[in-house]
Amino acid sequence: MTAILAFILVTAAYYAYPGSHSEVNGPFVGLSKSFHAPKINIWAELTEDEASQVSDFILKTCTHLNLTTHPHSSRDNFINSIEILRPNKTDAVPYLYEDGSIVERWAKVSLAENHSDGPRIVYYMVGPLPLTEKAAVHPLSYVFNSGSNWVRNPVYDFAAIQEFGMQLANNVSDITQELLGAKVNIDDPSDPAGLLAFPRASRVEAGGLLLWMQFYRPGMGSGARTLLPQGIYVKVDATHLDVEDWRVGEYYYNGVLYENEDKFRAAMDDPDFKRTPANLDGPWTDTEDFDSAPDGRDLPPPVSVQPHGPRYRFDSKQRYISWFGFEFYITTARSTGVSLFDIRFKGERVMYELGLMEAMAHYAGDDPMQGGLEFMDAFFGMGKNMFEMVAGYDCPAYATYLDSEYHDVHGTTTHENSICIFEYTSDHLLSRHTAQYSVTVSRNTYLVVRAVSTVGNYDYDISYLFYLDGTIEVKVRASGFIFSAFYTTNSNKQEDEYGHRIHDALSSSMHDHVLNFKADLDVAGTANDLVRMGLEPVTISYSWDQPEVKKRNTMHLVEKTVKEETWLDWPKNSAEFYIAYSSEQKNAWGERKGYRITSGTGMGSTPHLTILNSSTLGESARWAEHDLWVLRRKDTEPASADPLNFLEPKNPIVDFTKQADHESLVQGDDFDGDLVVYFNLGAHHVPHSGDIPNTLMHTSASSVMFVPHNFADRDPSRESVQGVRIQLSGKDGGGFAGDEMPAHSDIRSRFGRRSPNKKPQAKYFGATYEKGMHLELEDLEPDLTLYKSDSHAVSDLGLNGTAAGVWHKHEA
Ligand SMILES: *[C@@H]1O[C@H](CO)[C@@H](O)[C@H](O)[C@H]1NC(C)=O
Ligand SMILES: *[C@@H]1O[C@H](CO)[C@@H](O)[C@H](O)[C@H]1NC(C)=O
Ligand SMILES: *[C@@H]1O[C@H](CO)[C@@H](O)[C@H](O)[C@H]1NC(C)=O
Ligand SMILES: *[C@@H]1O[C@H](CO)[C@@H](O)[C@H](O)[C@H]1NC(C)=O
Ligand SMILES: *[C@@H]1O[C@H](CO)[C@@H](O)[C@H](O)[C@H]1NC(C)=O
Ligand SMILES: *[C@@H]1O[C@H](CO)[C@@H](O)[C@H](O)[C@H]1NC(C)=O
Ligand SMILES: [Cu+2]
């Protein structure tokens, strides 16, 4: 601790720049202002003005739909969402790389439409923007492969689901009072002493929804309700359009299924009726411990500071960033959050697109809730649920924060400070070497673009990391409250097969998180080959080995090119390298320029879904079944998934298996070598007592890295890295024991030749801190009164606010 304080309380000699929440902070503001992206960010989300133009245009054009701006249910017709329709790459490439003209800007709109067979969500394209007389609304279907531009919306009325649950719970108040010691407060659903009912909704082939509802205690301040399932489950047939026609079905409690509430009630009067303890709230769900004071807790930990401001340059209008050879554009989408486009390193293309496609969590369990539970969080909105970050904690105090926006029938919603950008210097080096007369070390400073999506109970930190050698890492870490299961203590159920007991009446409920990402690789250009370079044992006879070793057991490299669209799993023993090679560009040594795709840092190799042919998922998320996929890039296949897949799992609007359909990847007349890789991050999550109260980010972390492989002629980080070579007394050289380099050999040195006193001499590369600095308190502990949000519209575990719509209760 003393060392840390000493570091911070260095003498005041330099004006430091306190962290701020502005778009660009620090001393490079001037530089940033004069810094311009070479092109317009053609992927940028629509501005508020563009979205309102589109909205007005649709209201004016689609009069036959009688659209309302105040929807009450999905049986109203209204504008559900408005966003950018990202341009075809075919059109973007000439603009970006060949001085072609700028691409047209179109909007992707989803309308809620009431049809005689039930409500639908229908996609349209509207444009070009800005809208003129030429503007038009067309059905948008080229990006889907279901044969249509719409899905049926079985979520007829999510408000009714909540209300129905409350009514139903109210009807069995006597039962809940008896078994759980609580009942719903129909007048005040948020009564902390009351109960709530939440559905697991599953799609019924014919149309609407089948619900299994479970009672929950509401949870207090931090939103712990997913730790408070109550173990009484009720089946509701909600397939009919009108709530009046919904039917309450069986009850399930403590391993026994009851035909209806009366049978349940009657069973309770039986002296042999088996009860199980209730799952009560208490301090165990508190997220903080303000009271404990183990040694050292009274001293703040080390923090990172950035006294000279950021070293990246940022065009805040185009959201374009440049940092030590990396250049790329940033954009967002309501369903998928942050995406990066046109990533280049030292002027060469690496990826056209990198971003999230879908974030799925699939549970298992022997109760009616967890047994079929599955979430597709793009449906809930990974961008829509990107809330304001906490400066100094989510990201360092000095980070640059960006806002994100999305548009729907209620206009534009802005989430301030929901994306952060910063440089960070790792605790470990990028490289080092100790030689006989020298030691040289290079710091590992990397750039991070980060956002956190809190989808109801769970928080996903998604970070894109850029390293000085050209490596790109995509990392996901999760936290928040687990979605746990009720634990019955006296049944003969099989619940121990699905998790651990983690409180009186609580089971941890195993689940798989699989988050799918797209990487449209353009390694040194569009034409790439995906190569599997195997490391194989071999027995070989070498002439130089004779006569002593007739046959030598050794190993060698065996290369196979992936010739058709396929999946790949991470190889056993990491005995294969998956490398995307340029088909045309070579480095100085005649080797193909490449990037290796590898499972990165975190809890071992990345997971894919354990469940085979999931009954819940149907065809909606086949990408989850393997680690990696290699496909042809097509304008008609811009994504592996669509948020509305959640509504039609058996016949999804984007069926991934129709994309990954073994088309040839051999370059020729009909294929130019433009490959897309889809890869998965996530975790096989078997929560344990340490997930109470919240899942920890070091155990939920996984990543995939894209690592240069013969991309340059030599390690490019040497040009940019900060470090020092310590030249030991008496020698100018390095080398091994016994070596002596000629004196005054050319080692670039800030201090010139060795010092007269023959003490070890530090020769820095890159800059160093030259003076003590005065830091403001805000550099160490940001002022959280600057936190801008008054509240967060976090999903309440119902379906309100999903891609199926958001509407308000009592509006005219
Ligand atoms: C349009 O909606 C209004 C009010 O919602 C309703 O009175 C009217 O009948 C509707 N018109 C058509 C053509 O559906
Ligand atoms: C993108 O390409 C598809 C397929 O060629 C085409 O149908 C569509 O109109 C194009 N989209 C735009 C916005 O030009
Ligand atoms: C929606 O369509 C159904 C079936 O055609 C009809 O009964 C209902 O009145 C419509 N609802 C609205 C709000 O227009
Ligand atoms: C609650 O009970 C009333 C009276 O028996 C009944 O009419 C209603 O349908 C029940 N509601 C639910 C949601 O079970
Ligand atoms: C999953 O589906 C595939 C393709 O239909 C089939 O070959 C396989 O046997 C199925 N596996 C299971 C466990 O259902
Ligand atoms: C849905 O959520 C919005 C935003 O949180 C809220 O204003 C609205 O009242 C909710 N609608 C219903 C029907 O609960
Ligand atoms: Cu989890």
C-alpha cells in the first residue's frame, strides 16, 4: 500500500487532465477534433432525425395499415423498430477501397401488424435516406431465408400475461400463504412482502403461447428475484387471442403434478402431503457487504491513471478510431450492441466486420420452469439493454465514453456513456529477455472497446481488445444474478443432476451460455483461404540419421484447406491451427499473410451448446452447436440469426443451417474467396455457492483471439511498444555468457552511450514519465454525481420491451 500511495502522491509539476464524461477527453482533444475518418461511417445507426423522417414517411405512406403511435397490444398496428439497414458489402467495398461513390443509406423497419390469423412482425426497407420523392417502402426479405419477411407474434399481450399471473396467484392465496408464507398483493404488485408470477413462454406450433408460470418473491434493492423462485408452478394455455379464453392448467409442487388448483388444495389436506421449506429472502441476497472490515479493506487498491491523455485519435462524428496502426469504425444496433467495421492494421485490411449476432442462455432442470428455459438476448436487446457504465469501475476513470441510441414507436432512446474506449497497460509484459549484459522488457498496452448489456438478471461485459502486434481479441465476461431453480429438500426428484444446492431451498440450475459472433475476415484483402494446419506425429527415416536411427519418431505440419462451408471444433490438444490466409498477398519471406483464429484467454477453450437438437431451440440457433463456422460471405446472409428467431424457433426467419450448407469454398467463377467466420463465446455455467449473490467475471470469461500469422515480416509491436533496455555496466552488447558486442554498437538509446560512472544504464524506447505529476482526486476516484441516468429500464423478466414490442399501460 505504501508503494501505491507514493506513486500517486508524486510532486505537483504537471497539469493532469481529470477524467470526464465528454465524448473525447484528455489533452488530445485538439488532435481529436482535427482528426477525420477517411470515409463516412456507412454503418452508423440512424440519427434521431433520420429515424423520425422514416417514421413520418411510413405513417404517411402506409395508410392502409392504420398505424397507431400509442399501441396497447400487439393487435394494434404500429412501428415496432427503426434502425439502419447496413449496406451490402458488395456496394461498400468500392466506396471504401476503390474511391467508388458512397453507398445508399436505407432503414430497416419492423412493423407490428394485426392479421386475421394473429399478429405479425413484418420487416421493411425504407429509403434511400435522406428521404425524397424517390423514397420507397419495400418488403425486406433478401436478408432472411425463411421465404418471407415476417414472423407470427405469439406474444399477443404481455401486460395481460403479468395481470393473468397476478389474478391466478390471487385465486390461490390460501395455498401460497400456507406453503410459502406469502400471497400476491393485487393492489401493489411491487409489495416486497408479496409474490409475483413469471412465465416461461414456449411457442405452440399452431399459434400462441404455452406458459409455465412460477411464483417468485420480488427481491429488494438489487433485483435478486431470480434467486427467489418459490417452487409452485402453474401451466397456462395462452394460445387464444383473447385473455378471456386463456385456461389455467396443472399445478406442480414438490415433484407432484396436480390436475388443477382444487386437486392441489385437496391434496394439502391429506396428512401425508409432503411440504418442502420455502425460499425466503434475506441478507444472503444482498450484493454488498458494507460492514465487514478484514485487514486492508480500509485502503483503496491500486488504480490505473493516464496523466498524458489518450494516445488514440478519435473522430467522434464518424466514430472512427486510430491507435498504433489499428483503425476501425464503431457502430451499434438495438439487438446486438456494438459492432466494428473495416478493421485495418498498419494500413492492411484484416476484417470487414466484427460483432455479436446473438446471446443465448439455455437451461436444464427437472422442473417446468428451468426444464425448458432458454433466452435469446438479442430478442431482448443487447444494444437496448446497454446501460450507463460506472466510470472508474466498468472502465478506468480516464476512459472515453460514447452514447448509444435506438428508435421505436416511442421515439429515440439514448443510453448515455454506454460504451467506453480506453488504453490499459497490462500487469504482464508483451515481451522480455534477460541476456548476459542486458535485459529488455516491453510493456503490454492494449486498446479496449467495451459495453455491458444487462438483460434482466444478467450482465454481459463484451470487450474488443487490440494489441500492438496486431492481435484482436473478443472477450465476454458475465455477472449479475443467476436464474436459479427452486430446491425441494424432501423429494425423490433428480434435481441434483442439474445443479448444486446453494441455499435453504435453492438450486443453482446448470445452463450453457453461447454467444455467437461474426468475423468477416479480409486478411490482406477479400480473397482468403481457411487452412487447418495440423501438428501430427510421424515416423520418418532421414539420410543424416543413418545408420544409428533407422526411423525417427517425430512430428511435422500437415496442411488442409477447408474446401466447403463447415463447422470446426477446437482441436484436441490444440493440435491444429485454424489460419485464414490471404490467397494473394505474401510477406517478404514468400509466406502467405495470415491470421490465426484461436480460443483465447479465460476459462479454457470456448464452449458450444451441450444439448443436441434442443427441443426448445428447434432450428433457431444451430450456430450454437459447434465452436466455429466457415461460410461464404453473401449480401443475402449478413447475420447468423435474427432477434425474431426467438418467436418462431421451428421455422426461424434466419435458419443458420440453410447458410452453413456445404457450399464450395474453392475460389472460382462463382466465389471470390470472401469468407465469414462465426464463432462462439460463453460458458458452461454450473453455478455454485460462490455465484451467490452474483456470478463472478473471472470464472465466466472466455475469448477468441485473431493472431497475426506471417502477416508482417517481423513482429510489428516493436515499432510502437514502450519499454526499456537496461545495459549492464561495462558492456554495450547483450548476448550470451562470453559474448561481447563491439562497443558503441547501434542500440537506439535516449541517453546515448553508457554513463561515465559505468552504472547500469537505462535505454528507453517510447516515452517515459519524466516528472512527478499531480493527479486530481477524480483521476483516482471519479465523481459519481456525474452519473447521468435517473433509472434504467431493465427488463422485468416479462416480455415487455423485447423485439416483440413495448407498449404503455394507460395511454390515450
Ligand atoms: C383505424 O383505427 C381507428 C382507431 O384505432 C379505427 O376507428 C378505424 O376504424 C381504423 N380504420 C381501419 C380502416 O381499420
Ligand atoms: C443488397 O443486395 C441484395 C442482393 O443482391 C439486393 O436484393 C438488395 O437490394 C441490396 N440492398 C441494397 C440496400 O441495395
Ligand atoms: C385484429 O385482428 C383481429 C382478427 O382479424 C380482429 O378481431 C381484431 O379486432 C383486430 N384488432 C385490432 C385492434 O384491430
Ligand atoms: C380467478 O378466479 C375467478 C373466480 O373463480 C375466475 O373467474 C377467474 O377466471 C380466475 N382467474 C384466473 C387467472 O385463474
Ligand atoms: C440430431 O439431429 C440430427 C439431424 O437430424 C440427427 O442426425 C441426430 O441423430 C440428432 N441427435 C439427437 C441426439 O437427437
Ligand atoms: C413496458 O415497459 C415500459 C418501459 O419500461 C413501461 O413504460 C410500460 O408501462 C410497460 N408496459 C406495460 C404494459 O407494462
Ligand atoms: Cu450463467
